[in-house]
Amino acid sequence: MQKKDGGAVAAWWKARVKKNPGLAYGIYAAIGLAAVLFYLLGSGVQCRTNAAEAPKESASEARQAGERDALEQRLIEVLSKIRGAGRVDVLVTYETNGEIVTATVRQTDEDVRDASGTAGNETSRSMREVTEPATVETDSGHVPIVLYEKEPVVRGVIVVAEGASDFSVRQKLQSAVHAATGIPIERIEVFEMSYDGS
């Protein structure tokens, strides 16, 4: 019964297509349009995937920004434990971003050319040195080999603390920031926090 119904539907479509050849083109166009839509949707997903992977390319910048936040957070945690400091907020400014130093590979290409002229055979040599980043192959492709990372250079630190009106507390806060960051005391400013905490 089902086969007969299926056969009847197929016969009906054949009859319709014979009567109206444009219908076949319309069906083919609809199938082609559906294929194009599926392709575009698939490439859209790929674009979204690539967009999601884009932060990996700037992962060092994101991580450095995270380290900056981590430095500020760590300073807040430590400075707020100093006796008399009370609540503390910290702002760290930087002169330079951190830098990632990668390994490089040097290749020397030698080009030797023989030329025969009136004076006899002449040989010319030219040397060319190419420097490229050294990479290792991973699941996500070739990744540069990192030798070391230069930390961001701190320009200055602003500390706002409830207990900063006390000179000895202010000195302790400056000394603690100096010990943690290594920047000179004159680049560390300590201010008293307003009563509303803003």
C-alpha cells in the first residue's frame, strides 16, 4: 500500500513536470538555494568559530591585561592587611607592555652561478640569510617557541586607603608597594580615601 502511494506520488510529479517543464527548473533552483543556504550557514558557523579563536592570537595581550589586574588585586589584598590601612584601592600604570621573545631559525642560502664569457668561465656566488621564527607543530597548527617573556614595566602606582591620613600608615603603604614592584618611592602616590569610599 505504501509502495503504491509512493509510486502514485512519483507518477503525479512526473506528470506535473511533463506538463510544466519550468516546474523542474524551479525545483532545481529551490534545491540549489537550499544548498547555498546550508553552505552559508556552515561558513557562518566557521566564522563564529574563527571569531571565538581570535582571542587566542592575542592571548598574550589578554593574559598581560589579566596579570595587570592580578597585580592590582594582589596589592589590594596585601595593602589592606597593613595595620591602620583600612579599605584600599590601587591603580597601576605601565610604561610598556610585556613582550614575548621567541626563538628564531637562521638559514643561509648560497646561490652559485657559472657564466662563460670572453675571459673564460666565471663563477659568481651570492649569500642570503633568512631569519624565521622557530615553531613547533601542535594540534592547532605551528606555534612559535617562546624563550622568555619580559614583564610589563610599571610606571607608577596610586594607592587610595582609608588610613592614609596617618603618616606612618602612608609610609608603610609606599614601602610595601616599592617592595612588591621595585619602582622608586617617588612614583608611588598614597591618598586618603573619602568617607563614602568613592
